Amino acid sequence: MEKVGIIGSGLMGTGIAFVVARQIEGETVVVDVDEKILEKSRRTVEGLAARAVEKGQATQEEAGKWLKRLNHTTDRSDLKGAAFIIEAVPEDLALKCRLFTELSEICAQETILASNTSGLPITQIAAGARHPERVIGTHFFNPAPVMKLVEIVRGYATSETTIQKTRGFCSRLGKESILVEKDYPGFITTRIGNGYLAEALRCLEEGVGSAGDIDKGCRLAYNYPMGPFELMDLVGLDTVLRVFESLHQVYGERFRPSPLLRQMVSAGRLGRKSGSGFYNYAKKEKGA
């Protein structure tokens, strides 16, 4: 595999790009519409490579090779010749559909087109693609360089060949994969995970406990690396809200978005990326 494309250089796209460049000896093309976002992505990847060297996970020479494999660009035509493309743009179905229609024009018929969506229907995303049998879901988890799982999602038209090639690709990245057999919104992990987040939000709204104590309880009781509010702050409350809205449309009241979550997004408290969410990161201290 000589070329892999990543569309979107935000938190997930950057993490996935680093994993690909680290594991696959070919060109990794990272595409975004904004040069400033691409520059931030470059710096983030450089930081990840430097930390790998500091931790003894790679030599300086190896880390240098990873960085040389990366090509950051605003020109989507640079994706021509890619064998595998992963879309990691915001969770907007119309945006993803337009993008996959465009990719059908740019890429060869055999190019696998994968979406990193955490819950939007792959079948709908593939509807605008010229060859929907090569469209598939590859749901990576945050932080992508650390988390082992990729949730592979079969769309209605996804071919067995595409599924097997995608499993092989994920294995080359050092990831474990599970296959979502039916393209239901939320797949497996997002449905279960958002049920957990919804109940945590209800506990906070009802005054059962503080965000800090709820997080601490979940970390220590279930051996989770972070609690629900820490997780939502990391993902971004606007992203969490969009996922809840999508699930609510399909599954009803069990995923009704929390009024508190809506208020926080309206107030611009989006989590780590805005400096405050359930915790205050601008002051580098937790304060629900």
C-alpha cells in the first residue's frame, strides 16, 4: 500500500494520520480546507513522534521517517492513487455525502473509501458514491494512537472484498477490529457508550453527585481510564450533542439530548478545545 489518504486534520484525523504514517511505509496524505488547521496537525504529529522517542518506543531515525511520510495539503486531487482513504470530517451527514461523491470522481474504482463516523449510517454516506460496494465504516477511537479498537461497519452495498481488505488494513495498523453486521445508527459502541453518558448527565442534572465525583466513581468502580464528563470534554460537547441528536431521531427518548448539554454548547463551553466544559482547562484545574 503506497498511499493512504486522510480527509480532516482535527483531533481524530491527526491521530489516525500518525498511526498510518507510523505503521505503513508509504505516503500518508492529510487533506483539510484550512492551512492553519493543517499546521496545527503538523505540530501535533511532531509532538507525538517526539514523545514516542522520549518513551523509548522509537529511535530518532524511525520517528523522522514517520514524519517524512506525511504530506499535508489543501488539494484533494493529491489523493489520486491512494489505495485507502479515511474520512474524518465533522459528524454532518450532508457534508460526508458530498465528500464521498467528490471522492468517486477523484479516486480509482478499487480505492476503498472509509468513514470514521461514530454513528451515521454508512449506507446513506455511500449513496452518492459511484461504487458503493467499496464504501465502509472505520470507527477509530480517541486517542487513535493509543486505543486498540476499530469498529468496522458494513453498509448495505459493502462488498466482502472491501471488508476483508479493511480488516487487513486495520491489522497492519496494529489495531483489533469488530464487524458491525447491520448498519443501524450508533453501531455497537456508540449506542452503548451514549447510554452511559446519558445516565451520567441525568445524575448530574438531578444533583445525585458532582461531575468530579461521578467521574471518580466511574474510574474506580469500572476501571475506566476517564469518567463520563472527562470523556465528553475530550471529545467536544458539540460533537457529543450532535451524536445524541442523531440517536434521538432514530431511537427516541432514551437518547434525548440533555438540556444541560444544550446550554453548555450554546454558551460555547465545548470542553478542552474551548478551554472549559465540565472542567476549567484554561486555569489547568478541575472545577465542575
